[in-house]
Amino acid sequence: MPKRSNNPKNSNSNSTPAEGDRGGTPSAKRFAPTSGGFTQYLAVSYQPVSLFSLKRSDATSMAARSNLIPTPYAIKMALLKVLLESEGALHSSDFDEWIKGEFAWIRDLQIWVRPPERLVVNRNGYKLRYYDQTADKADKTRLTLPMQGGFVFREWIYLEGNLEIHCKANSRSPELIQLFAQINYFGKRGCFFQYLPDRTQITSEALYQPNPQLSFTVGLMDDFGRNTTFDKIDPFSSKKATLDKDRTIVTDFLPLKLTATSARYDFYQRL
């Protein structure tokens, strides 16, 4: 169940859901934000129900190492996805103005991800056939689509334990809870996660923030640029995103320790 904040000034802002609501989507009314500029931190949890894979930003199409956990960029894109699916049709007449404001607060979210207790990275190599763009351009008269074979490298990660997402939500806590409850996958399609409503918490202090002194694994975590706009990350827009401007890559320290490794797998444990 969502826990009350320990701050007595905020005792009336985070009432606990009734027993009859357990297991469903949390009601935003039960997580009403406080006034007066009070800082709120939101913590949500997910249970992985399938293997996870999220290609790193520096990966190529043929050889792709995976991020160990969802990055802030991937989480914000998931939030945008469910926001557009649930509310986009209601703003067809003023979509540009509406999405400008909604995108701004999602872009500016501070997000920290706490990995599950154990991770196993499985390395896989296999052959596949894919579209031969060079041959297609060389001969536009051919009636069949040219294909070619190739060797590809992929990583799939088994996550044991719950994945925790912490963010500085402030007055957006009720809306964020509704959006997080609708997310069912991060990374590649099919990398499913089960939202755990009973573990949702709103507090006056962050329950988790990375501590470089206790972290042993370096990870490349991408995020939205500070001044990027929706048009730059919209795949249907003609505007292109610029690396290090619209999409930034930051070296981060993950609270994970590599305890075993071989040619086919890596085994990490959370500190």
C-alpha cells in the first residue's frame, strides 16, 4: 500500500487507499499534492515478467550491447507514450499547445533507477536475413526485395527482484502515478513489467539516490536534453534530434557488483 509521508505537515495530503481499491490503479485524489512549494518524491516499483533488453545509445544495428536497466530517456518516452494514448485524442483541436506544456514537465523530471537484487546478462550471437539497402538502390527494376544474411550480437537480461523508479515529482505526483500505472514495458516491445500499486510511495525526502562511493558498475544513461522539444523526439516529425543537445548521454554509477562472468554471461548483484 502507498505509505504516508513522515512529515506531520503533509499528514493530510497522502491518505491511504481503501481496502477495496487494492490491486487496481491508484486514485489521483488519494495522492493530492500539498501547497506552498512542498517538495515531494515519488517511488514506484515494477516486477519484471520477461527478459529485458534496451540497446545502448552507442550500439550499432549489428552489434548491440544492452543497458542493464531502463534509462531516464526510456522511462520518459514510456510516460509520453501512455500520456498520448490516454489523453491525446481529447486535445486534437489544441494538440500543439497541450503537448508543449505536458512534454516540458516530463522532460524536466529528475529520475533515479534502483536495479533489482540480481541481474544476469546473457550474450547471444545468431544469423538472420535482413533488407539489403545497397542492392535495392543499385537496381530499381528488380521485382523482389533484396535480402542479405549477417551475424548479429544481442544481449538479454534476466532481472530478479523488483525494479524501483524514484523521481522528484512535486505537484505532479497524482498525474505521474496514473501514468506509471499504465506502463507495461520498458525497452524493446515484449520486455514486460508488472506495476506494483501497493509499493507506491510519496515522501518528503528521496528514498533512493545514487551514491558513487558505494557503486561499482559504470553505466551510460541517456536522458532528454534540457532544452529539447517534442518535435525533436517525435519519430513522425521532420526535425531531427541532435546528440548531446536533444539526447544527452551521462556516465552514471550503478549500485551493482560484478560477481561472476564468462564468455556467455555476466552476473551482477545489487549492493
